[in-house]
Amino acid sequence: MNENQAVAALSALSQETRLRMVRYLVTKGGEGAAAGEVAKAAGASSSRASFHLNALSQAGLITATRASRSIIYRVDFAAMGGLIGYLIEDCCQNDPTIVSCCAPLTKQQG
């Protein structure tokens, strides 16, 4: 990921409806969800959902695939990982304090 891609992704995520949409799509995993389902989960009207889903797609954070008469949206996990990696490595210079907060929780920690 480069700086321009990171700025576009962060800009797309800096809106509460879009952030809710990404959170929801993460829970759907590779299965994804239809636009109407994503809209309902995010509390957005159909027209607003389309606008927000397009912004997330343009930023490269989600993908859209036509399935019959529906469009299925999925999080691009590689892109999300690339954004997080960019922030940690480039912006935060792999600072140990910041990196430690990204370590998976063990049962003893959680």
C-alpha cells in the first residue's frame, strides 16, 4: 500500500455509516452480503447505502460481485491488512508499543 491508497482508505473509513458497513461485512467473511442486508445492518437507506458502498469500493476496501439480480459485497481482507500494515510499518515505524497492541489475545489475556 502506498500513501495515496492509505489516505483514500482512511478517508472512506472516517464516516460512521461506512465504518458500520465494514464492521458488518467483516462478520460475514467470504460469504459477503447483499446491498440491502448491508444497508439494514448499518441503518442506512438503500440510496445512501449505495453511495457509501461505492465509496468503500472505490477506496479498495470492499469488492462487489453480481449474483443474479443482487450485488454481493465482501471486505477485501488483503486490502484491510495492507492498510493496517502500512500504518504500523510506515507511519508508526514498527514502534514496539504500537505493535504489541496488535498481537492476538490469548485466552489468559482476554
